[in-house]
Amino acid sequence: MWTLRIGAFMCFVGHGAFGIMTKRAWLPYFGVANIGADLAYRLMPIIGTADIVIGILALIYPVPAVGIWMTLWAIWTALLRPLSGESGWEALERAGNYGVPFALVLLLARRGEVAGFFTRAEPQEIDADLLHRLRAVLAFAVVFLLVGHGMLGLSGKPGHIANYASLFSPSAAIEATRIAGLLEILLAVAVVLRPSAGVLLLVAAWKIGTESLFITAGAPAWEVVERGGSFAAPIALAIVTTIQGSSARLTSRRRAPASSRSSSAESPLAQTGAAPIHSARL
């Protein structure tokens, strides 16, 4: 659970910091709702402060309601990109922003308990079904963010080129941006075909390294903090994949033929072949 909480916290605190700083690039997004520049600049610090408060709550007081709000808000802010005229890949590239809090909701929410949406979650046991749903959500998030970011690189997004220009000459930066975009799409294919923990940790390392180019390009460090969901999603998926693999191996051993003596000593869990239960450590 901590991986998801930290990722959601980073995303909202980083986003909130830009609101307090009244980031000019946000103006077109307010324009989608017909909000002019003057009012937008007054609203930005309020929205930024709210984002930071929500991010802190996700870290220290995680409740399902907070995770639901984070998911819906992150989806809306991602959709504002194409709604304001930017590429649709911008919305996919931010899949970590909404995929991570949604996975957190799956961990926190208890079925049939409406009041529980506002109750602080405690460490709980998670079964094979929950692990399967977590894996599906996180896999979609990782693949979407890689494909979205990769396609923006292949299309030569100026912001990506500027980041690579902090390491290479202008002409080489353009080529590096396109190569990096292609590599990210290949990583997405690897996650789909062979989602091993090693591949997923490679994705996390790649994202941390490439997004850190914002700093070398002179941008505020909040740009990296804001992308915490892009780092947390592959790490959390690696954890889920490892747990599932361990569970499958343990279940297979328990189902294997054994002597009548050992068979009579088997626990009910082993006899039924049920998947073992794990503590939520995401």
C-alpha cells in the first residue's frame, strides 16, 4: 500500500505546487470552462492548496473517498489536455496519475460498506481475486503511460526535445527524443507480453531517469515530483506480479502428490487448493 500512497502523494503535491506558483501553462485548461486569465490566476493557488491537502491525506490518512476523488480529478485534468487542443496522447501519458489512486481505492474499499469510504484503512489481507484486479489496473496504467509518452516522443514534442537538449546538441536531441519514444513503446509491448518484475523495475528506472531530465533542463523539481504515479505504477505492479508468482508456486506445491501421511496433515487451505492470503504491502 505504501508504494501507491507515496506515488499518489507525489503526484498531487507536485501538481499542487504548480497551482500555488500559478503556472501559466494551465491557462488553456481553464479556458475549456470559459474561465478567463484573471480568474484563473486567482483560482490556481486554491486548487493547488487543495491538491496538496489531498496528497497529504492519501499519505497519512488514506480513506477510499480520498482515493476516489484523486482518481476522478486526475482523469479530468488529464482530459483537459486534448479538450484544450493538445494531443490525445497527453491524456494517456498521465495514466499513472489516475491509475495509482484507483488501485489504492481497490485496496482500501470494502465491498458493501458505504460508511467505510470515510474510515481510515488499516493493513488488511488481500486474496487472489484482489491481486488479479490490482494487476489489471496497474498493467493498464503502465502500458498507457508508456505508449502515451512514447508517442509524444515520436511526434517530437518540444518539451521532450528541450529535456534531451540538456544532454545533447539540438539536432541530436530531436533524434534522441524519437529513439526514446520508440524504446518506451517497446517497453509497453514487453509489459504486455512478459510482465516480469525485472521488466517492470526497468520501466520504473527508465521513467525516473528520463523524467529527471526536467531538472537538467532547468525546470522546477516539482516536474519530477508530479510524475510520482509514473514511478509508483510499475513498482507496485512488480510487487503484485511477484506476490502472484509466489502464490502460484506455493499452491502448485501444495497440490502436488504427497504421501498419505503428509496428505492427512495438510491444512484446509492446502487441501482445497485455495490461493494463499497476503498482507497488503503496496
